[in-house]
Amino acid sequence: MSGIIFVMDAGVAAVLGAAVGTVGTIATGWTSRSLAKMQMRVESLRERREPRRSSYEAFSSAAVALHDHLQPWIKFGRLLDRARAGDTDGANSTSSVSSENFREAYIPRAIELADEVGTCGRAVILNGPAELEPLVTKIMDLSGVLVAVFRIMHSFMHIADDGRSIVAYDTSKLPDELKQLEQEVRQFLLHASASLDHDAVTRHTSGVLRRPSKS
């Protein structure tokens, strides 16, 4: 059986060895640069997502806290107030809301929570994305509507000699508005979560390693 024997000159072998080493060095350098770029993208994504995530959590928590603070009075307390005033049939939508029927810190706390919703909401709008702005604005508006009676009472309390105030106010829509606030917060959380996931997928896709095309 015959065979072909290749004899490689030592000089040729040295040249081929150097070429292989050069290719290996280039590949290693390209991989290192690509990994460094990917790491930078990951860090950039984290730096972008964390402020958004924090603002989303703070905003939703403030809205939930306001909801929980107002719920007992809106669902039950205001009906007791109307019963005390002799309006048992509920025919008159406007009722007298008196500050003396609330604990001392209740009204200021309601206003404080509504203000917190506004502050956190503006932070969400600044952090984006823009698609969340209508949802945020709706929650901020509802929060303002729900505490409007308390803002009026709080203003009158500073004017009255005894620090008390009575306000004629239509409270009949408050239960529906409170329920709507709960629904809007839920919608916000769903859209905020989707926004974070979409951002992560988009940035991850743009950071996938791609080998340079052959010319």
C-alpha cells in the first residue's frame, strides 16, 4: 500500500504557526471587546430600569395607601354621618361632612397621601415611558377628586375659631371613584411591568453578540 508523505519545511511550519497564533489573538481580542460591550449594555440597562422600577413601586404604593386610608369612611363612615344627620333614605346626594366626626390626624393624612401620589406620579412621568402618562394622570386626578372634600374642610378649619368645619358635599360618587382608583392602579401595574419587560427584551436583543460579516 503506497502513501503520500508530506514533508514540511521548518520555515513554513514556523510561518503557519505564527499565522494560527495571530488568528487566535484576533479572535480572543474580538471576543473580549464584544463581552465588554455586552457588559456595558447590561449595566446601562440596570441603571435605566432601577429608577423606573423604584418610581413605579413608590407611585403604586402611595395610591394604594390612599385607597386604604379612605376606604373605611367612604364605604361605611359617611353613611353613619348621614344617619346622624337624619338623612336615612339617601334621597339627597349632598350631605354635611363635619370635621368633628374624624380623628384629629385623619384629614391631614388624607391630604398628605394625595400629595404623595402627585409627587410620585410626576417622577414616573419623568422616568417614562410616555405610554404610562395617561394612566398616571388618571390616578392623580382620581386621588385629587377623592380628597377634595378634605382639602375644603382643612381650609375652613384654619378659618374657624374652634378649628372645626362643616362642608356640604356630594359624597354619592365617592364609592365608584374609589373603586375606579383601585382598577386604575391595577392597570398601571400591568402596563408598568410590561414596559420593564419590553425594555429588557429590546436592550438584550440589541446586545446579542454578532460576528463581523465576511467581506
